[in-house]
Amino acid sequence: MHVLTEQELHNLAMNLVGKQLEAEGFEFLAVNSELRKNPQFVCTKEKKMHFIIVKAIQYPGDPKDMDFFMADLNKMRDHALKFEARTFYAAVGLVNAKDYNLPVYLDEEYIVDYDGLVEIKE
């Protein structure tokens, strides 16, 4: 059994968020799947630019706990303001469906905990 690497978890989270953005009518200007290089998506919608930071959070981490990433989020928000862009955080929680104490494996079921985009405001 292949345990998903940090990069593979990140890519999985990006795919989930990317599908949501596409369904909501966002147009992609840039996509960056490199770990710890923000933002992951630069998009436009209704002629407004959006920077979207995606984080894969593996259990027991809590995708609703933004404190750990606030420095990155604030830095990206400040950068986005130079482009008159809005900044969003997309935290995607991932957990093994059979046993929460096991990692997420390739080709096995997993549970997604994702509440959508959270805007990072001043």
C-alpha cells in the first residue's frame, strides 16, 4: 500500500478546490502545485482577481484552525492588495475512511472535510 506523500495530498486538495472554482465560473490565470509556494491559484471572476491558497490538512489536524497558517495568509493578502486582488484560503481536511489513525493511501477511500473558500480580509 502506498501512503500518499505530502505533495500527493497537496495535489489531491488542489484538484478538489480546482473543480469547485471551475464549477463556480472562475478563470485560471496561473496554477502552482509546488508545496509551500503561494498562491496555488490565481484566478479571475467577474473581472476581479483572486489569489487562492490551498492547504491539505491530514487528520488529526483541523482544517478550520487557521492560526497555524495566518502568517502565510497575511503575507499573501498583503501581496494580493498590490494587485487589487481578493485572497482566499481553502483548507482541505483528508482522513483515511477506514481508520482515522491510519494515513491516506493511494487507491483507498478517504473522507474530505472542506467547507469552501474563506476570504482573508484586513
